[in-house]
Amino acid sequence: MNLLYLIWVPLVTALLMLLMKQPRLARVLALAGSLVQLGLAIALYVSYLNVHQPGDSGMLYFEQVYAFFPDWNISFHIGVDGISIAMILLTALVVVAGVLVSWEVDKMAREYFFLLILLSLGAYGFFISIDLMILFFFLEVAVIPKYLLIAVWGSGKKEYSANKLALMLMGGSALVLVGLLILFFSHGIHSFDMQALSRMYIPEQLQRICFLLIFTGFGVFSALFPFHTWVPDGHSSAPTAGSMFLAGISMKLGGYGCLKAATYLFPQAATEFSSYIIVLSAIAILYGAFATMMQKDLKYINAYSSVSHCGFVLLGIGMLTRT
């Protein structure tokens, strides 16, 4: 299975979308592109089942490596494991559902569906990236459409909500970027490749610094308490498909980053800070659940329940058990 199809199909679909003159053609193209994405995700899952052997935990499948910026030791290194395949399937399902639920959108339909497909491109790229800088690039690709979807097609205090979401997520991204650069320039590491980094000795003090920055940065995306305040505003003002993307895809980017880019690479620091993660996650679970029961608006119910659900994700990571 060639993982580049997961990049090329949404990219080509998005570019063709810009050529569509009629809203109906944009809708049909978006649906066709999303169904092809779903077909690719299912084919990837079937291919994975054919090559995966019990006990192969930690192995990467369908790897491809292309030199990108040799001077910075950045390569376009992609591959998948069981977790990333589950996330890719989830993304494909949400994209199809998001296109269908947006079928009646008439305002700038071409641009609207273009942003939906672009968001899916960022998510797929994020989940298949093994190089941390490429992973960071696709993370940012997934942020920009969210801002525009809320600011242009949202409701209520949409400008305020879009700005708050963008500022908080960009703040989280900044923490991740600083953590990656500190890691790269420290102790002669000079690598962004997760596979290579997992085999290197990283001093404990450096692990603490990088883990705090990277985990907190990705934690903002997954509504880590107390950095969750963008979620209710973003959900309530977003169009329905935007709210689906926020809950179904965007917040999962943060949990995936916390697991693969932070906990996996800095196990000693993760063990040291696990009790703090557990406490903050428990607060998010309870706070999100109680806040959900107070809501009467479906989007706010979705928002606060997502805070609670992502708390369970982070709690699982913080427990540091196989399960």
C-alpha cells in the first residue's frame, strides 16, 4: 500500500475544487473525493491485516523515506502502525459524514468544501508522518481551515471564537516547535526522525524540558485542563461539519501527539510527570461531564463531552500501562 495516495487524493481533490464554478459540482467532487479517501483507508486496513503478525507492536508498515532538507536532516519519512491506521479510518469516516451534513451549504460552497478537504489532508499527513518536523507541518495545515470555517461559515460570536481557537492552538504549536528545536540542537542529536530518536540516549534533564513543552503543546489540542477553554467557543460557533471535525479529528491530533511524540520518545520524563497528567486528566473528565449536564445546546453538549472524552485519552496515556 502506497501511503502517498492519502496525501495525493485530498490534495488533487482540493485543487480541482478551486476550478468548480457551480456549487453542485463542488459538492459532488467533495463527496467523490471523500469516498475515495474512505476506500483508501479501508484498503490500508486490509493490507495491514495481511502483513501484521501478533506481537509486532512498535513496528512500522509501508514505510517510505524521501530526502527533504538534508542540511537540517529533515526527511519525508512516512509509515503507519495500528494506532495511526485507526486514526486514519476515523478521519475518513468523519470526512464523508462532514461532506454529507454540509450538502445544503450554499454560501461560497466551493471554498467551504475546499477547506474541508484541506483539513483532511493535514490530518492524514499528520498520522502517517514519522519525521517530527513533517508531522508539525501537517499539524499546522490542519489548523488554518478550522479558523476560516468558523470565521466565515460560523454563527454567534464567530470572529471571537475563531480568533480564540487560532491563538490557543498556535500557542500550543509554538510550544511543540520550541520543544522540537531544543531537542534537535541539544547533545548533538540533530534528528527529527522518531524511529532514530527512539534508539538514542536522551539525557534525563533534556527529556524533562522537551516532554513538558511537547506534551503541553499537544495537550492544548486535546483540551488538556486548563487549556480547554477554546473548545466550547469553537464548537458552538463552528458550522456542523466544523464541529464534527473539531471533535472527531482535531482533538485526536493532540492525543496522538502526546502519545507518539512525547511519551514514546521521553519515557523517563513521562514516568516522572505521570501523576500530574493523571490529576489534570481526572479534572477534565469530571469537569467536562458535569458541564455537559448543564448544557441545553447540542453543540455545547458535544464540546464539553469532548473535553471529558479527551480526558480519558490523556488519562490512559498518563497511566503508562500497556492497556
